[in-house]
Amino acid sequence: MSLKNYIRDIQGFPKEGILFKDITPLLINADASKNCIKILVSSLKDKKIDKVIGVESRGFLFGMLIAQELNVGFVPVRKPNKLPYKTISATYDLEYGTDTLEIHIDAIQKGDRVVIHDDVLATGGTIKAVCELVERLGGEIVQCNFIMELSFLNGREKVKEQEIFAAIKY
């Protein structure tokens, strides 16, 4: 089963000039979703993991499932003013503007071994910001984990020191 068959291209979303990779067809198909989780989790075999971070918002969908499969905690990283407790934040550039992400100050403990999951690695701005948050809280990043990587945007260059895994590469 090729996961690429379950990714839909949307031209001009969220703005003109962007080719958006839509994971909705993947979510709709139970077998494809299960296969995707199996692939993502298999990349973590024999690694000690304490927590899985999911990046707002599509990273929540598979991030929580990965955490359940690994029997570890799940940590949401969200846009500003969405988390109710004290947070730290990081601002970053993305392929169509700038944004900020936040994490609760007590979500990661010093020495926690963390997997960061998001749906796509594009320009690398988002993942770089999340890595910064984890490191500021004293966590150790085990892997940056994605459904897909848009290799032509060279996003992994922004996090060269991290292990990167993507189930699909474009």
C-alpha cells in the first residue's frame, strides 16, 4: 500500500503559489491510517521514548496515536493563547509567513526523551521552533517524525543535528 495514494494535492491553499498536501484521504481510510501509524512507530523500534509531542494541529492526529502505541505521554504544542497553563514560546518562519508556537512549562522534564511528530516537514521552520522549545525545557530529542517530507524545500537543513524520519518523501 503506497501512502502517497492517500495524499491529495490542493493548489493555491492556504494562499496562491502553495501546493498543499492534504492528509484527509489518509484519515478517511482506516487501513491507510493504520499502515501509516505502523510505519511511523516502526521507525522508533528499540528507542527509549518518554513523550511524544504533536504539533498543532495535524500533528495531534497521529502524534496521539503514536504515543498510545508507545505507551507514553502526549504533549500538545499549540498556537499562542491556546494552552491554559504557563508556557514558553518560539517564533519561526514558515513557507507562507511567520507564526509562534507554545508549550506548557511543565510538559517536558529535564532528561525526557522526546519524539516530535508533525504531518509535514517543509521549510523546517516549525520543527526548528519545536526543537528549541524541547531543548529549553531540558528534553532530549530522539527523533523528528513526519507523515511526509517535501525534500525539495530542504527543511532538514534547519535541524541537521536531529534524526529525521518521514513515511513519505516528495
